[in-house]
Amino acid sequence: MFFALTADQEAALMATRDDAEVRAFVEEVDLGDWDGEPLDCETDKAWDAMHRCLSDGTLGSGRRLSPLDLAVLGGGHHYEGEDYVVAHVLVDEVVQVAAALETVDAAWMRQRYDRIDPASYQGALSDEDFEYTWYWFTQVRDFYRNAAAAGRAVIFTVDQ
């Protein structure tokens, strides 16, 4: 799940001191909406293939290899345990990520998808799985576009 945060919400997240406070923040964040657009975005399980396509093919995180690498498993991480991820993309990075996502088309994504190592991927690589990944990617691209226009930071959360 992706969330677009106001500056105050981002400051509150940055002020958390431990995993329990981070989880409480995520569970209690009040998002509302902007101009009828949601301030959150689901990806179901497509986040895995999406991140692999947008980065180096692995689930590596926090590397800042490129704006695309930041899109899912992002820059900073706020949760230290292994059972949960809270990846944080700063406001100026959100603008860069949104612009980079606009350059991705289905052919490029499919080429990257076809390079995923099946031994390291928990799903079944297939045409159907690619279409599923592409659909959720388009939702994330729209979400980042809106977050960038609104001047919001983004976090991505997932239970592992």
C-alpha cells in the first residue's frame, strides 16, 4: 500500500522512535483525499514484480540507484524488523519518481519483466502475471503523478 503524506505527517513519521511507533503511525494516518483522488494506492502482490522491473531485477531496497528504483521499495526505511516494510520517498524524490514513471511503457516493462529470475520470484512468471503487474503499475504511476502535483512525500508499506 502506498500513502501520500502531508509535511506534518511526514514530520510525525520522522519523529517515530521504534517499530511500534512506526506501525502505529501507519495504522492511524488520516489521509482524506485531494480533489476526489485517493491519497493511497493498493498494489496487491504486484509490488514485487513491479519493483524488480523498475530496479535491477532484485528486491534490493534503499539503494537510490535511480528514480525508478525508489518507486516501490524507496529510499529511507523506518521499520527495522523483518516482518514489515515502511519505505519513504521524500517530496523532491517523489517529483523525480513521477517523471521517471511517465517514461515507462508496456513494452519496456515487459522486457524487464521477462528478465526476472524465476528462482527468486515467488509468483509464476506468465502473460497473465505481467498483465496483472502492468495494471497495478498504471495505478501507481497515476498515484505518483498526483502526489508530486500535491507536493507530498510517499511511503510504501507491506507485511512480509
